[in-house]
Amino acid sequence: QQQVKQSPQSLIVQKGGIPIINCAYENTAFDYFPWYQQFPGKGPALLIAIRPDVSEKKEGRFTISFNKSAKQFSLHIMDSQPGDSATYFCAASGVPQGGSEKLVFGKGTKLTVNP
Amino acid sequence: GAGVSQSPRYKVAKRGQDVALRCDPISGHVSLFWYQQALGQGPEFLTYFQNEAQLDKSGLPSDRFFAERPEGSVSTLKIQRTQQEDSAVYLCASSSGRGQPQHFGDGTRLSIL
């Protein structure tokens, strides 16, 4: 059972465009939603994260929108640049009693920003 | 150190051999996680340590997988009698504690021939 569903699988935009990546989750115990950026041959790097007490968070050109009732969240990249070309992963975690803060990842979105 | 360090970066082994993968977390980080990332997929959780205690090993796929963190710092993931399906990138992440972000190393790419 996939607990975090991510779409689209791939995305191509022109420089300056605003790619949007969407994720949906099922487990209402999740309370932490980070986005990671991964370049080939590198580990995932944390971009931005949100908790359910806010509906939006901005850090630089990256914005997370969060809809708790719909159990959905999305990443927007403003003024995208060719250097943003990478694979983006959404993730979620929650801490059930006795459990760990393990991250559950989506399957990833490969973003290509053309010059 | 400045970041999470993993070694070796690449490991090739023959089916049936044992392998050991090392993770040096960020200094002072009490939480350490291992994930497995198959080609074209997102990372999947394997196991979690808080200091030297292994508190969650629910993601280990079989009893051939074993992890330890004896002094609460460096961790080793060992895979015994490797199989072709073990081929993947093994990622280590650490965090400073509960509720804090996880920082990943660049992983070890394991190829089983």
C-alpha cells in the first residue's frame, strides 16, 4: 500500500516557469511533510518542510501549499532555472506510539527546466 | 563532520557474499536512519537508531540484513548472503533528535553480480 502518492512522474518546463508537484497521503497520523531534491549520484537534500498547523510556507523560490482536509500538499518552484533540474521527492512522517520518525517517500518527480 | 558520510561509495559483490556498509552521521546527531533506494524509486525505510538503541527495524526485508550502532555514533549495515535483488543505493540519514529534519548522505551504490 503506497502511503504517499506523488504526481506527475516527470515534468518539463521552460526557464522562468512555475512547476507544480503534487502529493497525497492516506495516514492521518502524519504530521510532518518535507520535500527533498536529489541530483544524480547524490543523496536527497532537504528543501523545505511543513507541519499541518499552517496552510502555506515559503522559503526563497520554493513554496509548499498544504490542504489538511484533502490530505494533499504541493511544491511550487517560482522562476525555475535550469539548475533546478533534478528529481523531487515528497515525504511524510508521524510518530505513532513507540514508533520512529521514519520518512515515507513518494516515488519522485523528474523535473527538467529548459533554458 | 560537516555532513553525513558514507563508505564505500560503490560496492560490487558476487551473489552469496557478505557486505558491510558504513555511515558516519553528523557529529552529535542522536537519531540515525537507513533507507534503501531502488533505481527510479523513492527511498524506503529500513531501520532507526536512537543513540545506540535500535528502536525500529520494521523495514529490514529479511534476516539477512543486520544493522548496528554500538557506540551511538558510526553505524554499519551488514547484508549476509547477498542476492541480486539487494542491488540498490543504501542511504543513511541523521537528525539531532525527535521532530528535527533528517539529513542524508550520498549513499552506497551496491551492485550484486
